[in-house]
Amino acid sequence: MFPRKKRILYAGGTAAGVVAALLTALTGSAAQADDLVTHHEFQVNCTVHHRAPDDPIVFPNLPGASHEHSFVGNTTTNAATTLDSLNGAGAYSTTCLNPDDLSAYWWPTMFRGDQPVVQTWAQVIYYKSGILNYQEVQPFPPGLRFVVGSPTATQDAFRTAPGAVEGWECGDSFHNWDFPASCPAGTQLNIRYQAPSCWNGRDLDSADHKSHMAYPVNGVCPASHPNPVPMLEFKIAFPADGDLTGIRLASGRGYSWHYDFFNAWDPPTLAALVSHCINGGLQCNSKGFDLYKPDRGQALGDNYRLPGRP
């Protein structure tokens, strides 16, 4: 098990006092509102930086060997990416709001016919507790990397996967385990998919890029993977509506959805967010601030960095 990190707090904004007053009115006291734990998470918001047929986890040092992926986060990610190269890029070398999140995140590019469906806004990646005892979740170790989902999955395997949430969504349509035939005009095609959150405590990667990780069982990490780490939930939105018969992923049908993660967070920054937001039972934004519990402060400064960092 990892050593417990010291919690770092930063004062929250004054405008959120209105929310505190509302919660007090609903619960009877500010203390009751603060004690009510409904979430244990924070989110990161990152825009797509580039697309390339690379995968530094599955096909390291083999540029062009993969189907095309869309990369967010670290701006230097390519087929030769390593932990040293991600860290070497330096703070702010990321499309994420947090300058010290130098991690790489990627997923298969979506196409309409032969044209990529370009995502121009920030995508949301949640860091949550995947276990019942959220106070035990610890930060990812530097260099941990894994693949979630499979480009070779069948539709039934995608539907029954432990990371599946509601499949592909648009408008009022949910539980689509392949792309729906159409989406209402003006809507987005969304997918949410959760990652395993139990680590074996030894390996930063494995031959299949999955076996060193496991999903919790009944809210508890299995004995083979006893170390609880944040559960990633990618919530990805594509600007695709209308007739979707020409929509595909670079990896194939909708049920080939998958994503990759290569951790390169600044360790003290990640520790502060995990401690304050996940262990603290809060629903935080990228600053580590819970709008509904403003009296709890925030983990990072308004520049999304640890206090004292410019």
C-alpha cells in the first residue's frame, strides 16, 4: 500500500457562499451539508492536440503501426513516448487545464466516411473512487500505464464489460452498444467508460497492458490487486448528429471503443487532488474545488497549480 500523502488546501472563492446557504436551508445546518458524502472525485479537462497512427503503449517505438488515435494531454506524445519524455516536456506542455498533468490520454479517432470528426472543445476525464472505502484510494505511481476496453471486442463483450456505463448516448437514446442509426440535430454522440482501479502494486505495465490492473469486486480490490488507485472515467463527446450510418472509429465499430492512459502527473499535485477530493468525499473541478461545499476550500490555486507555483 502507498504511504498516505499530506492534504494540501487552498481557500475557495466567496461567490460559492450562496451555494452553502442553499445547502444549509435544505439540510438544516452547514455541518450536515458538509458531512453528506455523495461524490468522491475530481475532473480534468483536456482538448485534443493531435491525431496520429501511434500507440506508445501497444506499439512502442513503431510510428504508424496503430490505427489512428486522438491524443489529449501531453503535447509531445508519439510512438516513442516514455515517462522521461513526458516529464521532460515540462509544466504547461499539456492541453489539460492542470499545467502539472503531463499525462498522455488517447482514444481511437472517429470518422464520418473518410473525414475525422474533429473535437474542438475540452473533453472530461473523471478521477473517482472505484471502491466503497474511498478514503483508501492512493495516487497513481509515476509511469503507470494501461489500456481500457479492446479494439477487438464483440458487441456483447462491450455491453457486459465491467467498465461499461450506458454505451453510446445522444439525445434521449442510451444503452447503445454500437453506434445508433441517428442522433437528433444539435446533439452530441457521447461515450462514458470506466477503467479498472486496483493495481497489483508491482508492475507499471504488463504484456497485455491490462493484467496488472483489475476492477473491484463488490466495491473492494481483490487480493491479487490490493492497491486502490483512482478510477478513470472518460466522458468523451463527438460532434456527430443526424444520420450516423457513415460513422466509424479508426478501430472499427462502436463496440471497439477503448482508450489508453500513461501517468505523468507531478506527484505532489496528484496527491493533493486525490487527498482533498477523493479521500475527502468531494465533487471537485480541476482546481480541487467543490461548488457545493465551498467551506472545504480547494486543493490548487486559481492557476490550477499548487499554492506558491507561478
